[in-house]
Amino acid sequence: MQIVSDIESLRSVLAERRRHGERIALVPTMGNLHEGHFSLIQQARQHADFVVASVFVNPTQFGPNEDLARYPRTPDQDAQGLREYACDVLFMPTVETMYPFGAEQGVRVSVPGLGNLLEGAIRPGHFDGVATVVTKLFNLVQPDIAVFGMKDYQQLLVIRRFVRDLCLPLRILGAPIVRESNGLARSSRNQYLDSAQRDQAAAIHDALLWVRDQVVAGVDALSAIEVAASQRLAHAGLASDYVVVRRRTDLEEPVLGQREDLVVLIAARVGGVRLIDNLEILPTS
Ligand code: AMP
């Protein structure tokens, strides 16, 4: 696996692969990699000949009260893991490389509506930062496909939205959520949980399953289900930011009486650790 940090080296490696007619996949990450991330590499490998992973802690997606400096950075461990999963290139740019005019002065990509609800409402500007950096990564790598986790469901929709709206020539794949044995979605933030909190955090997955079961059983008072699920979380010692059932396509509230594909989304805090998770409610579930 090659590790590159400058644009010129990245482009020359990729030009060579393209000359050989290879299909290129990109897996963008912020590092501190775990099994969830590696599952994306595996998925990328199944759809492409050449797999590029990026590790970049993107300053523009952090709010003023979110501690960018404290984000866990484990480059050596990440490189080792990616090697084991047969990633071909690890791209680790500096902030200056990604933001030549400075993080504040650079051009922004913004996704109105979808980018401003739920996570976007709680973390203003977050999805502008994500859309901006991912657009830059797409322009740098020019991949045929890019793989993102369904763990960050709204992020995946935001990315699909700007890819379509900006007519970007690549395919976006969503990869299933990788979970711990107790149902807790794998996340870099789980390392901040002690073992009692890990047990508590399993209540998020339990709540997702419970909500899904209610909806599938035909209970149509969605707001009552949401409130009850939030109480279940509170009972387990978790403070929820939101528990909502939304349309899978745009995360808007479902139209009463209309059968639509839905998703349950939860953001909740255990101690000081904020966790997000979701579960699609498929017609067959
Ligand atoms: P991050 O490094 O947190 O920005 O995540 C990079 C990518 O990994 C994103 O597309 C995430 O959705 C994905 N990811 C993170 N955790 C998981 C997980 N538990 N299962 C599947 N994908 C994940």
C-alpha cells in the first residue's frame, strides 16, 4: 500500500491505474479506523480494481463547540489496518492541501433543506463541511465509485443529493452498519465509553428495533412511538437529542396515511458521549 499526502503524487498514481483501465473506488474517512471502516474497504474492493482510502480530519465539519483538536488521530494504526485489508493507496493530506485558501475562506458546497435538519439543525454547518470536503476528495481522486456507511444515514443522503445535483460522474454505495455483539453501532466514540456505559448504549439499538416493530405492527401514531422510545432511552440513562421516524428519501416527516419507506433515526448521549444510529424500516421487515 502506498501512502501519499500531496495532490501530485496522488494524481500520478491514479493516472497510471486509469491507463490500465482499472476501476477506482474511494473510501473517505477521518481515521481512527475500526471494523466499520474496514467493511467499507471490503465493499469497495468488491466493486473496483483499485481502492483508495483517505484519512483527513476535516476542520470545516466541526462546530465551534466541538473539539477538533481532541479528535483521535492514529495514523500508524490506520495504515496498518488498511494494509491488512489490502487497500491500495492511503491518501493523508494536510489541511493546507485540502484548503489552499484557508478553511474559512474556501469555497463551500451547501445542501439546503436536507443538510439543515436533524444533525444539521443540532450541528449548524456540519453538512456544508462534509459536502465541501467530499466534493474536493471526489475531484482529487475522480473515483468510479465511493463507499459510505449507512451509520451516518443523513450524511449518505446529503452526499447522494449533491452528487446528483452537481452531476458528478460516480456511483455512491451505502454499506450496512457494523455493530458490536450487543447491537451498539461501531464508532470511534465508543472508546470513550466505560463498560457500564457500553451496556447502557445498547439501549439505542433496542429502541430502534422497538420502534421498527411498532411501525411494522401497524401503529400509525408515529409521534407517540417516538416519545415512548425516547422514554425507554431515558429509562436506560440516555438523554436523547432526537428519536424520529422519517421518510428514507429526504428525512422529511412521513405523510399521514401514505405508505412510504421509512427510517428510524436516534441521537442520544451516554455520559458526555454523543452517539447516532438508525434503522431502515423496509416493506418486508
Ligand atoms: P468517519 O471516519 O467517522 O468519518 O467515518 C468514515 C466512514 O465510515 C463513513 O462513511 C461512516 O458512515 C463509516 N462508518 C463509521 N462507522 C461505521 C459502522 N459502524 N458501520 C458502517 N460504516 C461505518
